[in-house]
Amino acid sequence: MSHHHVSFKDLPEGGEKFDPAKASKVIGTFGALAAIGLLGSAYYAFGTHGDTQKGFAYSWLYAIFVGFTFVAGGTFWILLHNASNSGWGVAVRRLFENLGTMALPLGILALPLLIPGVQNTLWEWFGHHRAHPGLEGLHHAAESDPHLHPLVDKYGYLNITFWTIRFVLYFGILWFISTKLRSYFLKQEADGDIKHTVYAREFACMVLLPFALTVTFAAVDWIMALDYTWFSTMWGVYHFAGCAWSSMAAMLLLVIYLQSLGYLQKVVTGEHFHLMGKLLFAFTVFWAYIAFSQYFLIWYANIPEETRFYFIRNTGVWRNVSIFIVIGHFVVPFVFLLQQQLKKSPKFIGFWAAWVIFMHFVDIYWNVIPERAHSMGLEPAPGSDTPFLPGAWVGDVLALCAVVGTIGYLYLRSLGKHSLYAWRDPRLLESANVRN
Amino acid sequence: MAAATDTASNANAQQLVLEREPLVLNNRSFSWITNRICGIVENRQPLGWWFLFLPSVLLTGVMVFCFAYLIVTGVGVWGQKQPVDWAWDITNFVFWIGIGHAGTLISAILFLTRQKWRTSVNRAAEAMTIFAVMCAGLFPAFHVGRVWMVWFLAPIPNANAIWQNFKSPLLWDVFAVSTYFTVSLIFWFLGLVPDLATLRDRCKPGIRKALYGIFSLGWRGSNRHWSHYETAYMLLAALSTPLVLSVHSVVSFDFATSVVPGWHATIFPPYFVAGAIFGGFAMVLTLMIPVRKIYGLQDLITMKHIDNMAKIILLTGTIVGYAYCMEFFMAYYGANPFELQTFKLRALHGPSVWYYYAMFFCNVFAPQVFWFKRFRQSLLAVFIVSNFVNAGMWYERYVIIVTTLERHLTPGSWRTFDATWVDNWTFIGTFGFFMMLFLLFLRFLPVIAIGEVKGVKPEADPHYGESHDRGLQEAEVMGETDSEILASQKAAPAH
């Protein structure tokens, strides 16, 4: 593919500033989604009671975790880009940086998860810890209820104080990493010094490990601990795969949208769509590899304390969702994303990016929601073999709208603060002229 | 380190470009590259080669003797006894299979991710892969007891109506490893074809010319040849990539599908793959640091290459460390007393704790020196650390396999493993076998992919020179497609 060779003369000084007024339709849509979602969520949280209200706690956790995967994924891609001294992505890196900084508003949206009533509903262990405070109390209670023994054993990790500290750290670390990384390039835009690129690389290398631990333990604390007896060493890797996959898809859609508004015309080409499409493909396969390995090893070994997770997802209605995930999360995108020429087409890759985001919503839903009816002790309705909380899906959708709408709205609004790409990055031309 | 160069400026602000380091130093010409690499094959070998080759042949003889002794005596000459039925043999198998991962990773995955620095090391790494897989295959083949019956592993209909257990990961291993070996061999050979033609064209008529001629398959370097070659190379790269992951994932299934505490962990597949890449790169460095010195290849295998590989070792070592810690954390968090006890025995008060410490030190702590450029730039430091990693990856497999079985679920049958002299010498012998094959490869085949390494030179870019008026050394900076690189070879003479 040949395109005009881009030189600095072709690029505007100061980069390209996004004007939110140009995108008022989409920003308005996100705002409307956020308004509807937040109002609906407020109704569910405060206007209902009993099981409906409790069930909504799961909806909110679901939505927050979806948001978290996008933000963590955005942070991952900038870390990888800087740490690997990569060049191709300079033209789109700022968009990922901005996504990572959404950790702060997301952290605020996640605050309801600190309410004791919400915690007791979502994570059974919180209730036990509050009913029997301290290690001694739990120990004592475990003598009459052997189910509590695991909580005694894992008290050093699963206790309310440590959990709360970690909760704050997860958002704080993501926000710190992405803000700090972006600040290097903002400084570079002011003074043009190449050293900021080197500093950013050094910083990215140093925070790779804290980042990996953040994603791992956030997934453990929020999702794995929904059933405090269940565990899987693969868990962190599984959710990391989802983070990278979904955020790449979201940014693909964003780049396509920005180009349709007339932005990024010079610096982003079909090559970038191809490259981002290849990474989307790579993570489609990586996710499948991780998901299969986890499922397969638990299925094969067939140990009761491990199989429960898949047991409730492989029976009844959830079985259909499981099969749908195998096909929609892996088989179909795998086949379509294989094709090289199509990955360079914004329309094609845009469609599959949207599909990926949808499937990611389904995947997280499948990870979080099946636990709800079981934890709440609901019985299947007559004629059904799967326990469900009737009508709870409305709350799930509203919560998702609230979080995705709010983050999307704030993200697009804040996009105009800085140039859309790091316009004085010493690798900008390498990125604009990339061929692969 | 990349250099900052003043280049162009638009209206007001000055713009800088961060250049990529050249992958071939001293601006060596195409003919220098051909002469230098072909010279290794065409000239007499340096004394160092013989100093390494003769002991390697001797050790290969020791290995053959040990296997022969095993055949005439029985598998009991190895130290495994209940409950340690898998001992050094499977440890060594997994160790060698792991070594065999870097080659195809460098060839396939780094090719697909357009990492051009791979070109200087991919050939040797692929050769190493093949030899390592050969060493690996020996151990399970002899562990079956009657090695002459090893063909029963293949699903061939036979008179006794004995059929394989398709539910066993051990059988999947047979398929995974043999597929990997076959594809790696084809991939290696395909890459060799243009270089074999170069050697053929430089040879005097005779047996060597005839053999290079046969194996270069009539290569003339025409545009059409290159075009087919690239397509085949790309497809093989794409096919090899899942194989790199599948082989060690299946090896990990040998353990992880079981209900043995310490073996059954869902993270095993990616953890084994990361470990294999880690160990494979360490072996590449162990071999290539002396090779570049002995044959004067410093301009082709530059400190940038060493630096990149050291960074990959740091990264994969840290991933392996993450997996060690995650296993330990889940043993604690999972609150399964047997699992936790296994890890306590491994790391705190079992009979083989020092293996665990050695593993942790070699694999997780030692590579951390690569955070510092000073160590990545010191050949001695890189060589020492890569040997720590070689050792550490062996300890890792020993820890997983032997220390787990030594303290199995029934305390009454606990028994500490002792290696016999046959165990020791068989393993040492495989190093001789491996080195012998590698030295023969150095002697008869081009150790660096001549065509590919020329392709990463700036002047291989079809647009080289056009960009000079813009004041940018872009050829090195830009990612031109490999097809363009190789097409440009047509313009350059074969040697």
C-alpha cells in the first residue's frame, strides 16, 4: 500500500485539537445514556428493596468491572508501547493514555462498592467477617460452621481493611500510571526534548509489574471472591486478556470515528487499522487460549471445589451463553479477523471492533451474573432449571448504561484538552509512515 | 542507545527524530556479509571449534553407552522408584523441549511482529531448536522401557489390537512434539534454501557443490522464487506460532490435568510457555556469545541484539516469577491443606528445598540485573546470567516433577530421589550430543540467514536514497514489508 510520505511540514504545529462541539451527537448520546442509566440505577439502589435491591449490587459490580477492563486495557497498551520502544502507535497512543486516566472517574463511580450492605450482598465473606469480627471471632464461628474454615485460612488476604486499601490502590495505580505517562509527552510538547521519551520508557518498564498485580488482584477481589471458596491461578491472566482485547476494540472505533470527523487524516492510515486489527486478532486467540486452558484443566481434573464455577455456567440457560461465548468471542472473530486486506478497511474492522466490545460485555456478564441467583439462594422458577432473579437484567442494562455512558461522556469531553496525538514525539513520523 | 538528530522543523517549533540503531554495524556491504558468513563454512575451522567438537563427540559416546546400558539392563539403572516414577528423564525432557522454543519463537512470532533484529539470530536459534527437540525426544522414548516398542505410541493398527489412550496428555505430547519438530524442521530448511544456493554458487565443483545443489532445490533467486518463498515463509510462520504455544501447553497438561497437589494449577500452560521462551533465549545467548566472538560476527550480532535478548530474558523471567508467586498465593488462598503443604515442603522444609531456592535465584533474581544497561552491555554478565537461567530452568522442572512426587499424598510411601550415575551421565551426554550437532551445523551451514540480514540494511529498502532530500535516515526507521525487502534482493547480486 502506498501513500503520500508524511513529513513534519504536512502536520500542523500543536497537533490536532479535538473540538467536542463537532462530536456533539455522540457526546450527547453518551450523556443521555449516562443520565438514563444513573437515574435508573438510583431508582434501583434507593427506590427498591429486598431481592431487587440486592440483585442490583451485582449489576453495579458488573458495570464497574466492565469499565475497569477498558481503563486497565488502555493503561496496558501505553505501557507496552513505551516499554517496548515501539514506534507505530505514536499516532494513536494519546487516545489510550486518555482512556487510562478515566480510572479516576471510574473509581468515584465504584464508591458504592464500599457500602457495607452492598459488600455483604456481593461478597459473602464480608458478611461473615462483620458478623464475627477478627480472626478469633471467625475461628470461633468456624467451630460450629465448617464452611467458614477457608475464611480463617485466608484471613491474611481477605480481610476488610486490606481489601479496602487494595480497592483504593487499584484505581490509584492505574490513574497514576496513565497520568504520569501522558505527562511526559505533554512536557515534550512544551519543550520538544527527546529525553521525555526515554523517561517514559524507563517509567513504563518500572510499573509493568505493579500494573500486572493490579489487574490480577482486582479480578481476584471483585469477581473471583464472589464465591470465596473458588480459586484459579489463571484468573488474572484471563481478565488481563479481556482488558487488552476490549480496549483495543474501543480505540479502533474511536479512531474510525475521529477520522470520520476529519481528524487524524495525516497520521493514521490503513496500516494503523491493520496493526490494531492484528493486535485485536492476537488477543482474540490469546483470550481463547487462556479461557480454554482454564476451563479444560478444571474440567479434566474434576475437583469439586474448582468445578463449581463452571458447573453453574454450564447448566441450564447459562450453558447457551457459554456456547455463545465460544462462538462469538473466539470462532467468529477469529475467522473474520484473519483476513489481511479486510483489516485495513475501517468499515470492516469497525464492525468487528463493535462486535468485540459486545462480546466482552457478554463475557464479563457471564463471569459475574450467574453467581447472583446462587448466592441469593433463589430457586429456579417452575418449569426452569436455572435460578434467576426475575427482571434483574433491566438493572444490569441500566448499570452498564450508567457506567459506560458516564465514562464515554467524560472521555470524549476531555479529549479536547490536549492534542489528539503527541505532536512532538520523535517517533511521530515513523508512526505516520509506518508500513507493515 | 538511539541518537537524537536535528532534522526538519515546521513553522516554529523544532522537531526531533529518534533514530533506530542500525542492525548491521560499520555499514558492512552486502558482499562483506556474504563473504563473512559463507567464510565460516568454506574456511578451516578455528582451533576453538575442535576444542569443543572432540569432547562433544566423546560425550555423545557416553550418552550412547548409557542408553545401551539401559537397554541391556533395564530402566532400573535410572534412579526412579516409587513414588518418584518420573524423575530425571521427564525433567530432562521438559528442559530440552523448553530450550527448543526460542528458535521457532524468533523465527515465527518475531517475524509476524516485524522484529527485524531477529534476522541475525534466527538461523542458529532454529537449528538449536531442532537439536534440542531431538535431545528431548530421547528421554521419554527410553523411559517407556522397551525402546524398540516405542512405535506403539503412534496410532498404527497392530496385531495385538493395542490402541493408544487418546484421553492421556502423554499421547497428545507425542503428537504435539512430533508436529512441532516437523514444522520447525521444514521452516528451518525453507529459510536455508536461498543461502544454500549462495553456498552452491561459491563452491568449486565436487561433492559439496552437488549436495548444496540438491538441497537448494534449483534456487536461482528469480523474482518468482522470492515471491513464492515469502508466501511460504509467511504461512509457515503463521502455522508455527500456535505450535510454539501448543507444545509446551501440552507438556504442561501432563502435570496440570492431574489431581496431584503442586501439579494441578490452571496457570500452567502460559507459565510453561513463558518459561520455555525464557530458557530458550538463555540458551541462544549461551551459544551465540561465543560464536560471534570466535567467527568475528560482531557487526552482525551487535550489542543491540544482545541487549534485546537480555530484555526478553528479564521480561520472561519476571513472568515466570509471577507464575511462581501466583501458584504460591493460590495454594494459600485456595485453602486446600494438601496444596499448601506441597508448597511448604517445596520451599520451606522439604528434602529438596535448595532446589527451590536455586530455581528462584536463577530464574527470578539473577535476570533482574538486566534492569541495568551496564549488565546488558557486558558480555560476561549476559553469559553468566544466561547460564544461571539454563540451570534455573532445569531446577524448575526438577522442583515441579521430583520434589512433588517425593512427598506425595501418602506419607508412608515418601521417598527422596537419588540420581544414579546413569542418570547423571545420560543427561551430561545429551549436552555433548546437542553441542556436537550444533558444531556440525556451524561447520556445514550458514549460521546467519544471509538473505534476511541483508534485507534489514537501509539500502535494501526500495526507496533508499529517496528520503535523503528530506534529511531523514528513514530506511532504518521505517517498517517496510518483508516482501519489499526480499524483492530488493533480486537487484543485489546473490553474493
